[in-house]
Amino acid sequence: MQDEVIDKQAIDRLLDMIGGDPEDLQELLDEFEQSAPDIVASMRTAADEGDLRALRINAHSLKSNATDMGAHRLSAMCASLEAACRDETVREPMAQIDAIDQELTRVRAALTALAGPNG
Amino acid sequence: MPPTERPVRQVATARRRSRWLPHPKSVQAKVLLFVVPVVLLSTMLVFTLFELNARAQAEEELRAKLERLAEIQSAVLAESLWNVNDAQVELILASLITDQDVLAASVFDDRDRLVASVGATDRIERSDYVISREIAFGEAGREIVVGQLELALTDARLAQLRGERLFLTAALAGILLAAVIMATILANKQAVGRPLALLMESINREQQGKSRQAVDWQSDDEIGQVVSAFNAMQRRQSAYEAQLKEASDVLEQRVEERTAGLVKAEAKAQQARAQLTDAIESISEGFALYDPNDRLVLANSTYVRMMYSGIEKDIEENATFETVIRKSVAAGLIPDALKDTDAWIADRMKEHRNPQGPKLQKRRNEEWYRLEERRTDDGGMVVTFTDITELQRAKEAAEAANDAKSAFLATMSHEIRTPLNGIIGMSTLLKDTKLDDEQQDFCDTIETAADTLLTIINDILDFSKVEAGALELEAEPMDLTVAIESSVDLVASRAGEKGIELACRIEPDVPAAILGDPVRLKQILMNLLNNAVKFTEEGEVVLTCALQESHAAEDMAVLKFTVTDTGIGIPEDRMDRLFKSFSQVDASTTRRYGGTGLGLVITKRLVELMGGEITVTSRIGEGTEFSFTLPGRIVAPPKRSRNADLLSAIEGARVLVLDDNRTNRLIISDKLQNWGAVPTEAARPSEALSHLQGAGPFDVVIVDFKMPEMNGLEFTEAAHKALGDGTPPMILFSSITSTERSFREQVGAMNYAAILTKPAKSQQLLAALARTLAPDAQNAAAVAMEMAQPVGRHDLDILLVDDNAINRKVGSKILKRLGYEATVVTSGAEAIEACRERDFHIVLMDIEMPDMDGITAANHIRDLLPEERVPFIAALTANAINSERDAYLEAGMDGYLSKPIDIAALGETLNEALELRLARRAAISAREN
């Protein structure tokens, strides 16, 4: 179940990229843990205000973070939202954001579970 | 109908009735009011009846008299008339009228002629008693009517009698009535009036508040009952009142007592408060108490004076904490707050509401205070200020002293080791020259002595560091297997020489790595193993590592290391001296076995510093067992144990360090020594050359570029000339930022194994050395990392721009890995500001940002800065589409990197950046020329 949500190899790659220190990785995971919900909140505000540009940028942000964390499905959802914003073909943005939020919750749970054994 | 109306109406009705009636105010009158009419009526009735009867009788009699008289007189008159004796008739009539009752009488003859009359004949018709009788003479049966008598009686006498009778009756009635009234009055008075009056009196007495008196009346009737009931009630009332009074008295007394108690308590409280205030005043700290609403309750004068001199009047009771703080800041008492007052105050209030622990605050005149806030049970807050200016100064002085000590230690260690290394080096060199046996022997001795001396000095320096508390332990992931095995390895040869078995066993439940200081752990193991081998003649030495306990929750493990030997053992009475400084078990052993006696002390201290304990058991002639515990957090072993690999690659390597600057030499030598390499220093190129030309081969040479006699490049050239193929690989250190192409070409031509920038970053130096000395698959990763570093690398000023926190972190860490400390900003606007303030070599600009996107920001920067200051701006983009990338280049970006950042690509970009910059500057200088 974890593997579907999080690509472990991506996490390993990330760890490698930043120098192999598990503490650094934990810093990044914590940062993600904290900032991802804020990005989703910004998305909701942007959708509320009809600000396509802000929505696109936030979706872009979350997409790139999700990719770093190996959350490919989440990343894909954000990517399609971003593309829709760019093409101005966004439909029911709130529903999409809700779906993204749900996936984010799964991702965060998976990341927390990952962090467990490594302390 | 509202209830109040009813009684009013009733009262009104009663009043109305009473208006028509006499208003009796006493029972007496009421009774009489009943009795009198009744008696009156009944007497009247009786007497009327009586009267009527009497009157009827009287009339009856009169009528009878009339008849009689009529009869009689007629008879009498008969003869007279026959005889026509008028005189006789008149005589008879005259005697008749003497009867009072006769009113009139008239006699008529047979021819109805009045013969004689007497009396009031005119009133005959008016009388009720009139009779007319025929007067007849004769004998019975043969009567001849001779005349008529008309007789009238008067009831005057009756009337008179009647009057008398009435009078009598009235008198009787009156007397009767009077008697009844008197009787009633008396009876009333007796039976009712008196007792009622007594009752009333008693009630009045009560109303007037006089003492009660029982009503003195006794009778069997209702009045008596009422009286006794009243008396009983009075008694009860009295009893109640007595009880009430008693209770009231008791209550009063209690109240008095309580009041007295309260007054006393109040006095005590006052006293206590005074005591407390005194106490608080007398303490040297500033003390203030705020209530749960953040208002000042009390503050001692120290508090006010210390913290708020100048604004004392604002520190008054009930001022809120925030007010106090604001006033202090406004008065300039807190220098730190002046920068961004509102933010500082907001922070301070946040801390105040949720105090985390004591903190330090700097005030005017460089005074330092320790401020502590604690919540009381009821939600208030106690604030204490302690003047720690002196402490702070002392601390700073101590720190300075400590720093001086550490610097001294470092210098001393270097100063002492250097000549020793010289001696050792020289003796080694000497050994390789032609020597006779005696000289060889001397040489060996020198070498041994020098080695020993080095060990001793290392021990002493370690010891003094430990004693000075200057020994700092690293906390990095330690691969236990590597640490243990390498320690054993180092002892193996000596054990082998002595024919002793050397074994090492790591239990399977021991974790792969824990957090700790691998170098020091090895030092401990080395000490114990060395001792074991030293004091064992035959048999074995075994090193075991086991997991003693673990706490899964916190990933804490406690390991137990044991070194067992079958050596000479330690006598019991010497055991306690074992860990004491400078004592060996036995003076003779020092001579036989050598050693400073410091090893164990240092080992013990190290173990304790690491949080463990060391113990020893031993039996003479049988052997000794040293064991120590080591707690540590279980971590993942260092990835691919790069450092361990690198360290093993350079272990024992002989390194020549050439730098004219003593400090630099010191730094590098220290590092090399810590890594287990053997450095030799040279201050001048000529010195270095002679070292190189000496027989002792060096594995690698570290050369500084900037030197007075000749620069690094020139030295390398000279070395190559002198030694040709035998020239050891060289690592060039450079601190200049020369970007001339010619320089780079020259450097390239020298074929340095690595070029590093100063200050020397440990990791890079280590990697470079490892790569140089053992360029094989083991270091593949290290190599890859090194390759990523641009050749001719100089200290680059890098600006990283990204709105996303994670991207920023990842980017910084990657750059740090490459050895760069990047400046990080979060938006295009900040990037522009940063470029305005500082010269950056390269800007890594995220494109997708809110507010201002990367392209715009880049254009602004380009517009803003003069040409020679414009940095290389590379786009960071998650867009992998080629067309987009090209678009960035067309928009003016100098390059692009896709996210997630690839290290190799980053390295290339950095290279590119450097080259482009050089090209630009060359172009500019060409233009200017």
C-alpha cells in the first residue's frame, strides 16, 4: 500500500542527492509535512477567488515537491490541474483540490510510516 | 376581581350598615342591643294582651250593667208612669244619674213624649252603650207599654281605668326592662366584661412591651377556655422568646468570637503580607507577580529599579504586562527591541504567555539579565530578573580563557609533534643509509624512543584535553563492524609477532551502526587491545561486542565491549590504582612493558564521556577482562561508509604538505593526522624538494599555490623536472580567484590530481586524497562527486531563488554537498534586492513563482546591474519539454536545469557559469582596451 503512494526509490534518490544524511532527509520530510497542507490551502483560496495563475503556481509547487518525495500519483494529479489552469480549461477545481488533498493525506501517512523505523 | 377590592367593599358595606345603626363598641352594648328590643317587645306583647283582655271585660261589664240598669229602671219606672207621676220619674232619674257610668237617660211616654231626661242627652247618639227599653206595667203576661226608656252609659270611667291601667303597665314594663338591663349588664360584666378586660389588659401590656402577666380568670365557660388558652399561648410565647433570646445570645457571642478571630486573622495576614513583602524586597533578584489577567500585583523595588529605571512611575499596580513592556521599549531600555519593535513585542508576549524556560535579555550599557517566567497554580505569572552581567562577563572571560587553552593545546600538540615527526622521519631516512650494525642498532633505538615519545605525547595531550574538558566528541553514524575490525587489524601484527591468538566477535543482535565518535571508539579499543597484547605472553586476546540492552521506543541501544586476555593478570590490591593517572600496576612493568600509564585513564574518561562505564576483572596468572558499556542511538550506517572507505584508503599515507603559511600547514597536518595519515610539513619549496628527493617516498603532495619563492605551479614543474615519473601525485590548494584563461590552462597542464580551494574543506580533502591514493571501485561514489566539481573551481557566490521550501532545502543541501554555501531567497523581488546588494557569480532561478516569475526577475536583474556585475542566471524548471527550455534561453536565461536537480548537471552548469563569466569579462576588458 505504501509503495503505491510513495516510490521508495525516489526517497532513496533524494537522500542520496542531498548527501546521505538521514537527518537532512528527515528535515525535508518534515518540511513537506508542514508546507504541503499550506499549499493545498492556498489552492483552495485561489480557486475560491478564481485566480487561475495562483492556482497553477501552487499546483506546480506541490507537483514538484510530490515528485521529490516519490508521490507520483499526487504529482500527476497536480500536473493535470496545472495543465488545466494553463489551458484555462479548469472544471470543478474544488473537486480536484479535494482529491489532491485526500491523496496528500495518504502520502503524508506513508511518509510518516517510512520515517518510523529510521527514527 | 382583584382580591384587594373585596375586603374594601366589605368594609364599606359594614360601614354603610353601621351608619344607620348605633355603632356598638362593646359586647355589653351588643348584648343589650339584642336584649332590650326583645324584652321590650315581649313585655309589650304581654301587656297588650293583658290590656285587651281587661278592656274587653270592662266593656262586657258595662254592657251588662246597661242592660241591668235598663231592666231595673224600667221596672221601677213602670209604676211611676202608670200613675203619671212625673215627679217620681224625675226622682228616679236623678238617682240614676248619680251612677257615674250613666251618661243620660230619657223617658218617653206611650205617645213618645219626653217625660223626663237627665244627663247629657245630646251625646246619647255618640255613646256606644245605648239601650232603649220599653217600659211595661202589668203583670206578667198582661203588660201594657206605658213608655220607653232610653238609657246611655258612658265609658269614661273605663277610659279612666284604662289610663290607670296603662300607666301601671308602662311602669311595670319599665321596671321590668330596667331590671333586665341591669341584670344583663351585671351578668355580662361578670361573665364576659371582666375577663375580656383582663385579656385586653394583658394584650396591651404585651403590646407595650411590658412583662407578661397571666390573665387571672377562671371559669368553666367559653370565656374561661379562651382565657386559659390565651394564658397557655402566652406561656408558649414566653418560652419561645426565651429560647430565641438564648439562641440569639449564643449567636451574638459566636459572632463576637468570630469577629475577634477575624480581626486576629486579618492582623496575622497583614503581618504575613508585610513579612512577605519584606522578604521579597530583600532578595537580590527583581521579582514581580502578575495576576491571571496579566496585571501587576506586586513588584519589589529591585525589579523596578533594575529593569525600569526612568519609567518607574509606569510600573504601578494593575499595569498590564504588555504596557510595561511597551514602555520599556519606548524608553529605549532594550536595545534588541529597537530594530523591529512590534515584532519584538509580539514575540515577547508570545513567550510571556507560554514561558519555555529562562532566557537572557540584554539591556542598556551591555548589561545582561537572566529572565525567568513561571506560571503559578492560579494562572498568574512570576517574573524574576537576575543580574548576570558579571556572570556573563565571567562566562565570556572563561570562554576566552578556554579558547586560549584550546588554542594553546592545539599549538602545543603541533609544536611538539612536528619536531618528533622530524626525528622519526630522519631516523627512518637514516636507517636506509649505509650503516654498520652498531649504527643500525642506535637508529632502531632512536626510532623506538621517538615512537614511544610520540605515543606519550599524544597521551599527555589527550589527557590534558580530557582534563580541561576540551575533548569534544563527534556524533556521527559509526559503522561498528568497521570500527572494531580496523582496531583489531592494527593490533594483529603485534599479536602475530608474539604468537598470540587474536579474535574478534560481534554478536548478531548488535546494530549495524550507532551515533558516536568512531575515532575515539577506536582509540579506546586500541588502548585495551594493545594492553591486552602487551601483557600477554601466550594464549589469546578476544574482543567481543554484544547488545546489552535496547529501548526500541527511543532507538537507544547499550553495547557492551569486552577485551579478554590470558595474560599476567592484575593483582587485586592494585586494581584500584588501575585507572589512576600515571600509575602502572607495578614499577617493574613500566620498564618491561613500557607505557605512560595514561592510556587507561584516558580510556576511562572517554568511556565516561560517551555515557558508558568501564570495569575490569582479573586473576593473577590467568588473565584479565576489561569491559565497557557504550550507549548510543541506533542509526543507519553511513551510506556505503564512504568515510570509512576513504579513511582506510589514506591510512598511513605519507603526505607532504607545502605551504608558507604556518596556520594553514597546522590545519592540514592536524586533519591528516586525525585521519591516520602521516604528514610532513615544508614551509618552503626548496625544503619540499629536498624532502621529495630524499629516499622516503611520499604518497601524495599537497601544495599551496600562493607562495613567495615560487608559486605552486612552479614548484610542481620543478618537482616533475627533478623526479620525473617518480613524482608523487599532487593536490593544489588555491585561495585566489584568478579567472584568467591562461592560468586555467597552465593548471590543467600540470595534471593535478585535484585542485581545491581554501579554506580546506575536510570532506573534499579527504575525498581527493582517497581518490588520489586509491583510485578504485571503492571510491566510485566519491569519484562521481569529485567529478561533479568543476575544474578550476573557485569560491562561487551562488544565489538560489525558489518559492518552495522543500526545493530550497534540497537545492541548498546539494550545493552544500558540492561545497558551496548558497544564499537562499524566496521570491523574485528578494532576488533582485540580493543581486543589488551583492555580487553573485551565479543565480539559480526558479521559473514558476507567484508574484514575480523567474524570467521577469532575471530581466530586472539584467537591467539593473552594470554588465560586469551581471551574474550567470540559470533557470530551474520542472518543465521537461524541450521547447519550453529553449524558450527560456530565448528569454535571456543563460542556462537551465531541470528539477529535481541532477548533481552532474549542476556541476556542468557551474562550470559553464564560470566559463561564461570569464568570457564576458574578457570581452569587457578587450572592449575597454
